[in-house]
Amino acid sequence: MLDTDSADGIYHLTLARPEKRNAINAALIQALEKAVAATPAAARVILISGQGSHFCAGLDLSEHQERDARAVFEISQCWQRVFNRLQERGLPVVVAMSGAVIGGGLELAVTGHVRVAERNTFYCLPEGRHGVFVGGGGSVRIARLIGADRMGEMMLTGRQVDAEEGARLGFSHYLVEPGSALAKGRELALRIAENAGLANWAIVTALPRIADMSASNGYYVESLTAALTQTGPEVAGRISGFLRGDRRQQGE
């Protein structure tokens, strides 16, 4: 269901159900939860991709035909728990997308802090047509990303959003040619892994919380976070190295 690999500070999670367009069933969400819990200590970035031509077609509807309300509620809580742990693990998450990014697949994708999409990527929220509702945190994450109005329109109509419109909406930060999303994602992950670890942690954990605060509280937490990240020996060494390099560039 899920392949994992760890090298060069990158913990790579690959959805491995290409015959189902990597649709998420109970076994895959459990595998994701275990994989996130088992993140190697040496990991500095998490990279997520899908096997085959599609990132993720969302919920595997073949498992959703006979469930009562409580069972659906518990499954939704499970998805939210897994995606929250992934996004709030304290490590930057890079997502490489191609083909279908549908429903729960989009909910998974937007847990990423940096998202790369191939030009053949398309997005869809078909919940209205299936008679269901998002359950993996999409009503919070996706709505905050593109607005509740736009998300509601996508759910009501079930229309496909192509890669270019998706980039304008914010579903991806980078658009690349077909077949190159994973390579670009790895390139970005390697670059991010070179950052100071505490700075990466602060960026991915403090920014979302500050966005939820009043301005005055946000300013205060920003100052605390700056004080925490900018006073360690690693930062002093990095700044000294930067200044030495700057002097060399100026011929000093």
C-alpha cells in the first residue's frame, strides 16, 4: 500500500496502489499513520508522491458502500488525525503530484508545505455528486487555501480544475512538465533539508498558528519564535559564514 525510503535527510512516502489510482482505503490510511509515527530521526523533510500516472484519486468508494453514521464519523476522525500528524510533525512536507488529485487526494496534498504539480495534473471535489462530504480536514485546509466559496462551488459542480487554474488557486507552488514532478520535489526537498532544522520547524509549525491568531497575539508569537530560532550556535555559524562569503564577493 505504501513504500517508504529514507536517504539524504529525505523521508519519501510513495502511495503504492497504482491500479486504483492510489485511492485511499483503510489499509493505506493505517500504513500512512504507521509511517508518519516511524519517521526516522535523521529525516529533515518528508516527500510524498504516488506510483504510476496519478497522485491519488481520493477515498476508495468500494469500501464505503455499507457504513453507518458512527463508522463514517470514526473514519473521518482517523483521516484527520493522520493528516494533522503529517502536517504538524514539525518537518517540512513536499508533495509531488501528477494526474488525478481528487477528493481525499486533494485533502492529503494540501497537508504539504511545498507542492509541485505536473501540467497534466487535475483537481476535483466530487463529493456532491457522490452524496458525501469531505472528511479528511478539507473543509478547513482547502477552504482556508482557496476560500469556502470556491471550495463549495467545486463540491457542488464536481468540475475538474486543470493544473494552470490549480496553480492560480494555490493548489501547487510549482508547475513542471509531465514526468518531472518527483525530480523537482526531490530537488526542493534537498534544498529545504539544508536549512537550519529549528528554522524549518518554526516555519511549518508557527506560521499556521499565527494565521489563526489576532494580529496582536500574532506579533507576540512571531517575536517569541524569532527569539527561539535566532539565538542558537548553528545560526551564529551560518550568519558568520554568509558574511564571510559576502566579504569575499566584495573583494575584502
